[in-house]
Amino acid sequence: MMMSFSTDPISLLVLFLIIILVWITVKHYRAPCKNFPPGPWGLPIIGSFIYFGKHAPYKDMMRLSKQYGDVYSLKMGSRIVVVVSGTDAIKECLVQKGNDFADRPYLWVIDQMNPKYDGIVHGHFDDKWQRRRQFAHTTLRGFGFGKTEMESKVAEEILFLLDEFRNIQGKPVNTDSVINRSVSNVICSVAFGKRFDYSDPILGFMIDIMGKWFESSRKMLELDVLPFLRPFNKQLIDNFSTFANEVKKFCMQQIDEHREAFDENNIGDFIDAYLAEATKEHSKEDFTDNHLAQTLVDLFSAGTETTATTLRWGLLFMVLHPKIQQLVFNEIDQVVGPNRLPRLADRTYLPYTEATLCEIQRLGSITPIILPHAALVDSTLGGYDIPKGTEISIILWSMHLDPHAWPNPDEFDPNRFYDQKTNALKKNENFMPFSAGRRVCMGEQLAKHELFLYFSAMINQFKFSLPVGTKKPSTDGVFGLTLVPRPYQVVIEERNI
């Protein structure tokens, strides 16, 4: 018996659309090469989003890695992304073959805030970018970035924060705002040569804008891979661009102020050093105001967000684990005493405090997915072929919450990093809070110094507890560009000195 097909126009149109959809799917989702990493199949248009929940894509990616391996591929909308998880694969990608995977992909979401890919964070890996990054790194170190010379600036800012804590102690408060302002002032002193009063509306406005910018990033990343949703999210897109432009405008104003008072014989901060470099003949083309402004955005946003968020996680874990908070205080009190604040020279003698900071960074894991990389050349990863230009998504969360590397990984336990027998800090190869390789966080050393000085000073001077009768706050973070704690309140009490 012969099969019969309907020839009415609607049926033919549906058949035609199905054929087109299948053709588009095969065209977009066909593996770029024979030995390409395997991965789950995706639906037309939306790709592998059917495997994702609403709140924690890094957990979904980790779950898929258990089925497809530490190096696998995902259909992200209309493009294919290689996902890298697990210590060995991540180290191969970032360290052993760091140059091969040091580029950045071209992304729609970046086009909305930095269309020329200026600056350090989003810049493509070429000779000009390497020269600008090297200049930034050398210049920042010259101003004490990551050195003990920076300690005095951080210590000064900590004194302002402690005074603010004294003013708000004794009642339930949210410390997010004051911590953000304090940490922001450290990078402002290096980049702009000045600090802002906590009540300064300009600083408050910029930190608020930056917070909204980071918060909106999660939805923007979805729109990046699902372009058909963009017409329905015009307000979000406009707001995201406005937030980014406001931060850049603020940095441009700082550049203009510095140019008016510029003296090549008096280089006082990063902007001065950049303006001086831009006057050199071999630097005029590469060292533009746009590059400088975007570099300042990178420094201002990253230098504030990551450290402040880690400290917020730190206070959360301390109020949830008062016994550990007491152990940290006891160690600091025994080594430092009540008459001064901890110094960097004390770090060696405060291994449990250091271990607690490491555990805060591990469990908080504020960058569960680092900014995407791209293959600069044809290469291999995990035994698979990775063509040039392939987008790479690296899941640091997989290192920090892997149950094989960390027994009971969801529990907060500083002893993971503390050797009780030798009273010393223990290292762990599965711990990489600042990433690694050619794109490693440029402010890693400064951040480590800041975290130690801030955290130890706060615990040395104050006791932090949950308000009586309140429900314990959640440790499930909110994922935007970083993983931040949900809002919570603490009661601050000055210790009896």
C-alpha cells in the first residue's frame, strides 16, 4: 500500500519549516572536526539549555561532566562551546597549554559594553595586548600592588572601616555597602591617587551601578546565546549598556582631571604613569584614552567586586560557625594581642587564620565560571582536537567542590588547609581561586594581602553574630558575573579590649 502525503499549503509549509530547522540544526551543531569533544545533543535554536536549571549553570555543567568527561562540548544556542572541568584538565588548559587557550572569543554581550575589546580583561591575545598587560602589571607593582609597600594604604582604609563598624554596632545591619566602599577605596588610591569618603554620593553611585551591572550579567549571558530573546529584553540590554557606560564615564572623568594637572616629573598613580607612557612615540597608537579608561574599569570593578564579595562570604561563614570564628580570634589574639592590628608580617604565625581564608575562598568560590577563553591556535585538550577560535568555558567550581578532592565539600572546614600537627598551612593543588596562566588575575597578590589584613582586623576587633531569633541565612549564592551571598544581617560587637 502506497503512503500518501497531504499536499495542502499548510502541510507543505510545516514540512518546509521542519526541513529548514533540521538543516540549520545540523549546520550549526556539526562537530568542527572528527576528534572533537563529545557532549549532549541539543534542541534546535536553544541547544543544550534543556539540561540547565535557572540558578546554577556551573552545577549543571559539573553534572554533565560526570557523563561526558572533564572535556566535553555543549551546544550553547547556535554555537558550540568546549567545557573544561576538573583539576587536570583545567591545568592543562590554563597552564601547560596556556598560550594555546589565552585568547578571548567575540561575544555579543561584550559588544554591548566594550565593542572594541579595549583594556585588559576583554582584550584579544596579541602582541599589543601583551605589551599593555605587561605595562599595567609592572606599573601597578611599582606602586606597591601586591607588595608590602601597599600595606600602609590598606591599613589606612581598614581603620576607616573599623570606625564605621563602631558606629553601626549593636543592631542588625547589612555590611555589604560599607565593605564595598572600603575595598573600592584601596584600588581608587592606586588607580586614581585618591580615596572617597564613604558618604560621597559619587562613590555610592558607582558602587551601586557596578552592582547592578554585575547582577544583570547573568541574564545578558543568556541573551548572548539565545538571540531570539533579545527583542523581548530591550530594557535589560539598554540598562546593561548604560551601567557599563556610567562606570567608563567615571573613569574618563578621572583621566581628564589627571591630564589637566599632569606633571611628567610627578607620577603619583596609575593614570599618571599611563599618560606618561602614551607620550612615547612607540606607544601612541596602543596607549589610547579608550584603552586606559577600559583598563581602569577593569581595575575598579574587579578590584572591588572580588575582594569585597570574598569578605562578605567570610562574615557569613563566621556567623554561621561561631566556634571557628572564636578559634580564629584566639589565634590572632595570642600572636598579635589587643593593642595593634595584624600586619602582613604576622601571616606566617597565623596559619589557622590563613586556612580559614582559604576555606572561605574554596566554598564561596566567587568565580565558579571564569570569563570565557578561546583557542588561539589549533590545539588539543584532554586528548581531543580543539580548532582555532573554539570558545572555552572553564569551571573553577569543579575544582573547589569536587567530592573526590574535598570530602564533604559542602561543609565549611578550615582544617582542609591546616596541619594541626605542625601548626602550618597546607597547600592543595585543587585550590585555584584566582585562575592561572596567561589570564591569571592581575591583582592576585594585592587581593591576598587585602583579604588577610581586612579579615584578621575585623575578627581581632569585633565579634560578629546572627541577630537573635532570625533564620540562618542561606549559603546558596546568587550567580551573576560572580557568585555573591544572598543578603543577610549581622550584629557587630566590639570586643572587650
